[in-house]
Amino acid sequence: MKLSIVSSMLKVTSFTLLCFFISTAAQAGSCDHRKGSFKCVEFVRNYDGDTIVVDIPNVHSFFGSQISVRLRGIDTGEIKNYQGRSTCEYEMAIMAKDEVEKLFHNVQEFELRNVARGKYFRVLADVYIGRKSISKHLLKKGLAIPYTGGKKQEIDWCALKEQTQP
């Protein structure tokens, strides 16, 4: 009798696990998450021009909910107040932030590519809306400068701001 109950419990557990894995595989397949890349990503908000917050469906909430992502390859002005920040840097930061918000307005899904951990253990990724690289777009608009890690260079944000004005 006890063996029959254990056998039945094992069958139910096995069936439940099988259903879970099939369901998870089907959901992941529809989003086409691959090693180092995530599709079906949902925009939550952006802090500034080079940092966004996202939700990644079909990923455990600990890893996929309200995740801060640093855009690879660029640096934008800092919004946070710190000693030495110029008014021009702050204004450029707001312009970059507004541009990113505009790009993501009404976007349902986008993609994170080449996902890795950055130097401060942040998520670092190439972010694409369709075929458009957000980093390349901000560089082209003059709202960001190239950045590959390491120590940040001194930037004349006022000169950069003058170049971006129509």
C-alpha cells in the first residue's frame, strides 16, 4: 500500500515537472532568449541617457524584474548632483534622458544583446529597438560620447552641448 502511494506521488510529481518544463520552454521559445541575449524585454523607465530599467519576461523575478541595464559603448552626462558637475553636463544629461524616453515611448518590446556584467557588477548590454541601436542613436545625436570602460575622460559638456544645438 505504501509503495503504491509513493509510486503515485512520483508519477504526479514527474507529470507536474514535465508540464512546467514544457510550459517554460514554450514561453522562452516565443521570446527566443539565448545565451547573452534577451528578447521580449519590457521598458520600465530610464534613469538617464545610458541607464534603463527593464523587466525580462520568463526569467525569475529576482533576475528579471526591475533590472538596471547600462548601455554598452556610451557615456552620457550625469543627472546625480556631485561636486565638479557643470550646468551643461546636467542639461546634456536631461536631453539624453528625454531622448531615450522618446525612443521607448509606445515600444512594447525590445532586445538586449551581448549581455554581460560591467565593472560595477551592473548589467551591460547592447540595446536595440528593432534594428536601431540606442547607443549609436545617442552618439549620432551628439547626446553621448564613446565609452569602453575604465577611467572616464574629462568632457567639455558645454562644447558638446553647443554642437548638439540646432
